[in-house]
Amino acid sequence: MDRLLLRSLNEQIPVEMIYLSSTNQFTKRKIVVSHINDTTIRAYCYLRKQSRLFKIENILSVMVLKQFRNLG
């Protein structure tokens, strides 16, 4: 998972993640990572159409979108 988040940061490609919100709701988000630290990532969220802060511990899965799978 960390590798895909770093790839999104370095190559500015969107990834899809399953995220558990603070209210225990599961959401599927398409994001592009702009910053990573030990506990959080900052990313542009296409669902909310703005930059958002996500807790790494609440990211349940990350996957590369189909159109970007064979590029790296």
C-alpha cells in the first residue's frame, strides 16, 4: 500500500482507496497524493473536489486505476 501511495505522490497519478471515516463509514475515493508523513497523507479527493487529509491507519486498501496499471 505504501508503495502505491508513494507512486501517486511521485508520479502524480490517481489511485483508488477504500477509506474508513471517523464516523465508521466506508468510502471509495479516487485521490492524488500531494504529501505524506508518518500518520497522514494529504491528497486531492475527486469525490469532494478538494484537498483532504487522510489518516494512514484508516486506509484499508489502495489500488492503481486500470489506465495506469501497465505504466510502471
